[in-house]
Amino acid sequence: MNEVKSTLRRMAVYYLLLLVNILPNSVIADVFPVRNLSTIYLLALSVCLVLYYVHRVSPTGGPARAMKSLSVMALVMILLRGVKYGAVAGVGVLARHAWYAYYVPILLLPLLLLYIALSVAPRKRARVAPLWYVALGLTVVMIALVLTNDLHQQAFAFQEGFVGWDNDYTHGWLFYLVTVWQYALYLVAIVVLVVKCRISQARKTAWIILIPVAIGAVLSILLLTGTMPKINGAQLLEFPEVHIFTAAVVLECCMQLGLIPTNTDYGKLFRRLSLNAQIADAKGTIVYSSASAVPLTHEQFALESGARIGEHTVLNKMEIPGGYGFWQDDMTNLDSLNEELEEAKEGLEQEAELIRLRNELKEKQTKIEQRTLVYDNIARRVQKQSQAISLLAQEAQASQDPALREAHRRKITLLGAYIKRYANLMLLAEESAIMQAGELGLAVSEVLRYLNYCGIPGEVISRADCTLPAEAALRAFEAFETLIESNYAEMKGVFVRLSSQEEVEFKLVVEDLTAWLPAEWQDKLAEAGIKVQQIVEDDVAYIGFVMPKGGEAL
């Protein structure tokens, strides 16, 4: 129900922004210095839509590119609106073809929505391509027919010599076909999203998406029949903004209801963790909290790590950049074992039984200590990156420069990706002395994905289908991150290839490398059995790390 209310509120905001356009479009006179104010307002909204999708969706992937392309189509349509009613208003043939060009974004908006629907979590990729290409082909044909309307006049029929073409025309069969095709694409896209969605609540509330479709259809009918209300002789709304807001609201509903995955709700994800964990700022204000965590008082916030806050609950505390991390251990089982041990001491007469209970308790305590050591080791190894994130966050918070804040935000995501993947490799290394080379490839791939997000091209090809020593994988990944961080400001691109023949080869190609690995890294890599090869040609550095396959002696 919360998703429904939130979706309706967002829908209301969109339509409120559309209604605001009535002022510059119909109420305010189109004279200097407010000439073309409606076009400027809609252009500003279109630019905001582009920036919104860049923030809201994942940085890579087909759906992300389609959503950004959809917002660009909105921008193009508003530009065409300004051209038709402003720049070439007095040149009939140019204004008429600018009008025809409306139908490029008008048809591409629902087509891109269909592409997004087909690309989201495809169950059978082989079935996606034929439907998409059929829709694409038909759409291109319709666009071509509309753009060449002057030759056949099957979309819009004019008087001879195009006399009074802007007002005196009739609709042909092609116009109705294009209109039906446009709304058919919207409906098919919505149906595909609902069918493919695995969230039952989202499927139950998908009916909301029909609201903007119905509103768009009603507004289009009012415009087609000439019954759209007017103020000062100007229609309240025009075709471009009606189509743009219809597509934007449909897409917003799909994202808000969960039919299309977006880059949000990290707080909700944290709340659903099974761990009893919380993150607070330096003042003790809880920022994130899992659902099972017991709320902390100000007195408990000041306690030392390991203090008891309940009969069977121990509070652990860890300082992190910008605040503190808390997690609560349920000591019910351990306390119960202690009680049983005390009872055993009193009731058991045989010393062997008492020794068995002691050993059992010791084993459980050892497992807890080992688990703590693993996480402490991870935190120690990524301390440099954690401190860098804290410094970047402080600088961004203190600065008013949007460009600097955005640059710091992107670099923080890059460092966060490294910490996440390094921790994963460490956990795998704790389980076994060898690991799949593909794990190293996945770690590098995620870091490069965020490096691309920072504006530095990066690509990885992983062809290593074998195992390798876990320590070698960790050292190679550390060296890779050291090179990235040392050359972040100067390098122009990174290409990585991971392959295996007799040995595992981890090769890097870096453009404009200015800082090599420090001298002490030679010993670190050698201890892990890694041989290093370094070549520079024409400002391009070729670095190779050669590692033994898993199971071979170092």
C-alpha cells in the first residue's frame, strides 16, 4: 500500500509540472523578454529528466541505456516544438517537416519502453530478439512514411499547394495507424513487465500504470478533435508535452512499483538484513538499522564494545568513517551453555562428562573468535580505502562545487566496489587455499564497471577456466587496485585480460600510466609466487602478473 501511495504522489508531481506549463503556454503573452518561455520551461524539465535517469538507474546495461535514450527523445521533441513554433514558424516547408519530425520521438518513446520491458530479467533471451526487431522494423517504416508525408499525404491531407496547412488538413489512415501502434506498444510493454515481474505485490498494483496511459489518450483525443480548452486563443497543452509526460509517468510508475529495477532503496535493503546491525553518525543518530536490531539509547551509544545491553544481548562497537557501526550478538545459546556447565559441575560425578562440556564450550568460543579475526583482518587490509572514502566524503560535504561533489561521489563508489570485492575474496581465501580464477575476474570486472562510471574507460576479458592460489589472487587484486588509485587522475583507460594456459596470466594495458608499483611490491608479489612483466610503448603500459595454477607449489 505504501508503494501505491508513493506512486500516486509522484504521478501527481509530474502532472503538476505539466499544468504549470499552462502559464507560459497560454496565459503569459509570448513577447520579449518572455518569448518562448514555454519551450524553455519544457527544455529545463527534459534536462532534469535526463539527469534524474542518470542518477536513478544503474550506470550500465541495456535498460539503463534505453531509459537515458528515452529522456533524450523527450529533449529532442521539445527542441522540435521550439523549432516549429519559433525558429522556422514563418517557413512553411520547414515548419511542416519539423511537425512531421515529432513522430520520431513519439514512436521511439513507447518502442524504448518495450525494449526496457524485454531487457529486464529476460527468462528466455532467444524469444526477446524477434519481437524487438519486428517492432523496430515496423516503427522505422512508420517514421519514414510520416516524414515523407508531402509525397503521399496519407497521414495528413492538405489543400492544393499546402494552403493553410497548419490549420486546414485532415487525418489519413496512416495517422490513425501510427496512433494505434503507439498505444499498442505502451500496452504490450506494460503487459510484458507485469508478466515477467516476480514480485507479487508489484503485479497486484500494476493497474496504476493504466492511469497515465488513459490520461494521455484522453488528452490526445482532445487535441485531435480540437476540443482542448484554450486561453487567449492558445490551447492549454500541445502534442509534444502530452506524449512526453505520458511516457515519463508510465516509466516512473514502473520504477516505483518495482517492475523496473532501479538504483535506490539501499536503506530498505539494510533494514531487511538478518543481522542485528546498525550504523550511526558521530552524534549517535541511527542512519541505517536492520529490522531485528534493538534500538540504542544515548547511554548505550557511549558504552564500550562488548558491553551487555540485555539479559542475553552483547553490543559490539566499531568506529567507521563518519560514525560508528554496531552489531548485537545474541548470547542466548552461549549463556545457556554456561548455565548447563554450572549445573553439570554440581550434578555430575564423573570428571569426563565435565571435560566434554568444557571442550564443547571452548569449541564454540573458538569459532566466534575465528569469525571475529576474519572480519578484523578484512577491515585492516582495506583501512587505506576506508580512510580515503572518509576524506572524500568530508571534502564533498564541505564543498559547494557540484562538479567536485559529483567527482568525489563517483570515486567513493569505486573505492566501495573494491572494498566489497576484496572482502569477498578474503572470505573465499579463508575457506580454501585455492579459488576459481573467475572470482578474480568478477572482482576486477566490478571495479572496472565503477571506473567507467568515473569517466575512465575500462574493460575486462576473463578466459581463465581454472583455479589459482588464493593468496596470489589477493595480491594480484591488491596490486591492480594500487595501480588504479595511483594513476586515477592521469590514466585514460584500462584493459584487463585474464587467461590461463600453463599458468594464469593477469595482463593490464594502461594508457598514460605515470606511477608504477612501489619497490616493496616486488617482494610481496614474489612471496605469492607472482612474476611481474612491465613494458612501456608510446605512453601505453603493458603489465603482466603470471601466477601458478591452483595446487602447484609456490
